[in-house]
Amino acid sequence: MTPRQPQLQNKVFKDDKGVPYNGQRVIVVPTKDKNYFSGYIETWVTYNNGKLHGNPAIIYPDGLEEEWDNGKFVKISSPAYRDC
């Protein structure tokens, strides 16, 4: 299995002051898709020292959950809803 976004492997995410992210964050993207009643698509991500880390480290809006360890993809923890 491969991650949905393989380009994220070993990437370090930092804030505008150059401090690596730690903990959980929500990436919010506006959408006109009527399936998203709020008008936004939300992806939940968890970082440790700026790298994706945890189980799950990424929760996509379609239900896909991925486990990452220190910036390296480990496995899909939960499939997308359409694949259940």
C-alpha cells in the first residue's frame, strides 16, 4: 500500500516563524461541493517535530486514515468510506 500523498514523506512542516509543527492541526479548504454542508473540506493531521506522525496521522474527509512514523508512511489504518 502507498500513501495518498507520497510527496509528504520526510517533509518537515513549519509555521511562518520556522518552528516545526507539533500536535494535531486541521487543514480547511473552502468548497462549493454541496456534499460538504459547511462549505469546507477538513483534513486532520498530526505532527511530531514537523513530520507526520501517529495512528492516525492523517484523516481525510472521505474517511481514509493513514498511520505515519516520524515522516514515513506505515499503513492505511482505515479505508475510505467507499471502500468499506
